[in-house]
Amino acid sequence: MESVKKVTSKRSLPSLLYTVLLIIGIVLVSINLRPAITAVGPLISLIQADLQLSHGVAGLLTSLPVIAFAVISPIVPKLVKRTSNSWALIIGLGLLLLGIILRLITHLTPLFIGTFIIGAGIAILNVVLPGIIKDKFPEKFGLMTSVYTTTMSLFAALASGLSIPFAVGMKLGWENALAFWAIPVAVTFLLWLYLVKFDKRNATNQHVTNDTYEKTNLWKSSLAWQLALFLGLQSFLFYSSIAWLPDILHNKGVSRETAGWLLSFTQLIGLPANFFVPIIAERFKSQQKVALGICACSILGFTVLLFSTNYMPMMIGIIFIGLGLGGTFSLALAFIGMRSKDAEVAAELSGMAQSLGYVFAAVGPLLIGLFFDLTNAWIIPIISLIIVSILTAMFGMLAGRDRLV
């Protein structure tokens, strides 16, 4: 908060008002980080019927944003160096808005181009937001990370739930159901256009900061790689669970419908861990024990799931998996600020970690599916998830040491 007061002391906007608007701006950005993507899944069958898409092409539609994340994330720090965190964020919001609008055109080409542009816009927001929080709230990075990751997760789930009611219940059609999410993006875009006028950077400070920034080669930093691998392995677990947990549960005797609800429950039960883990981690100079504790939840959860033969043990396993996945995600993002010496390094580290993370996110479900195809059983895939959980704990403890990149 002290840093924000310093930012606004020479501006006409009162410090308290600027701080409130800045927090609102960060929350609004977090609201927009997933709905344009998660709203698509429930509408796939409607889109397929309307545009005559095969299952393979429809699957590519859901994969495009993750591909965009992996491709665009390492480029974002260069954009930040040429502009600023705030202007890069505005560019990301603009791309997100453009992509959503393009999807209003009921044709295959604008649908895919718009979806990729949406992924590119969100990739910029993903990378830049930790840098903005590091810059504006350096002493409250854990709390602000908790706020934005929890808000992001909540609205990701909300968007999925509202898609069919919007498209079918309100008879808006899939195009307008997807276009609805342009409204919060537009509001956020306008607010940040206003806030950027009070950005503390001037040309001199930017130049000095960038001189220091250019000397930081994260690709040669062992700590940066440890953090990136922690985020990457966590992404492997999360996206593999999203893809295959319902099938694993169905194989153990749970109905398809119940398995789907249990997947939603897994994500919802992780929200408390998502919120509280960064706040707890921020209280310690070293976060090794916090990393080990939250990763232990995933290890225990997948182990219980491996040996469970009836409903109650499965529920216990799911609860631990949900807590582990939710907590490790927010902790990985909190590490970006905790291990960075300044906002520029945070942006660079965020780009590196998230680029690698989404490569793991794309590979994870494919690899777990391949293991099932080879063995025709879920034993080896679940054991693989346990091994990845152990590796996540190892790199989490390494990334959790009291050091700066």
C-alpha cells in the first residue's frame, strides 16, 4: 500500500481512490482470464451441429487457447519492455475483446482465428498480472495473488455453468452466449485506459529499470527453472485431472453424470486452498514446508484413488486432489512475485514459467491417455500422476527456498 501512495503522491487522483480503483481493476482482469475459454466446452455440441464440425476439429477448438498460451507467453516480457506492464495489459484486453467479437461471425475461419486471438490476449494477461501486482503491491503479493487466482477459478466455473442457460434457456444461441463475456472485458479495458494515466513510470525510470532487467538471464537461473518446472508439473496434474478424472471414476463404478459433478466438486473444494495458501506462504521467508504440505495433498489423493474400491474412499481422495491442485496453482503464481527482485523480473519469470507450464498442460492429458491405451487400465496412469505429484513437491521445495532470481 505504501508503494501505491508513493505512485500517486504527485498525481491529481487521490491516493485512496487510486488504490481502490487499482484493486477493482486487478479483480476485473482476473474475472476475464478464463470465461471466454471455459464457456466453450458446454456449447461444443451446438457449435458442431451448426458448423458441421468433426470431433477432431471441435477438439482443436478447445486446445487452441492452450497452444496460444505456450506460444505467446515467452514473447510478453519483450512487449512489457517496449511499453509497460499496464499498457501490455491493455493490449491483452484489446486482443481478448477482438477475439470474442470475431466469434460472433458464424463461420469456421473467424471462430478459430477469434479463439486463437482470445488465447493470445489471455496469455498476455496471465504473464503481466503478476508483474503489476509485484509493482503495485510488493508487500501484499500473496494476498493479491489469492484474490485474483480465486476470482479467476470461480468465474471459470461460473462461465461453464451459464453457457447452456444463456444459449438454450434464454435462446441466445451459442454465438451470443460466448459474446456475453465481451461485456466485462470492455468494462475492464475502459478502466485500465483510465488507470494507465497514473502509471508511476517515466522515461528515465523505465530506462534504468530496463538496464537492470536486461542483465537478468532467467534461462540460466536454476531457481527460475525450478519454479518453471513446479508450475509446469502442477499444470500437468491439473489438466490431466480435468481430462481424465471422470473416466477414472466411471471405471470405478461411478455413473457418467455423477463423475461429471465430482469433477466440478474437485475444482470447488480447491478454492479455499487456492485463496489461503499464498497468504500463509507470504508469512514465511522460506515456503518449502508450505509447498511440501500442499503437494502432499495431491500425493495422498491420487494414492487413495488408486486403491479405492468404493464411494467413500474415492470422495476422500477427490477432496485431497482438489485441495492439492488448487493450492499448488496459486502457490506457483505467488512464487513468481516472491522470487523476483522487481516487477520486470516478475514479468520475465512469469513468461518463462507459464510458457513451460502450458506445454506441460498440453502434453499431460495426451500422455495419460496414451498410458491408458497401452495398458487398457487406469493403474499405470494413476501411478504416473502420483510420480508427477512427488516431482511437483520436489521442485516446489526447491522453488520455495528464501532466494531471489
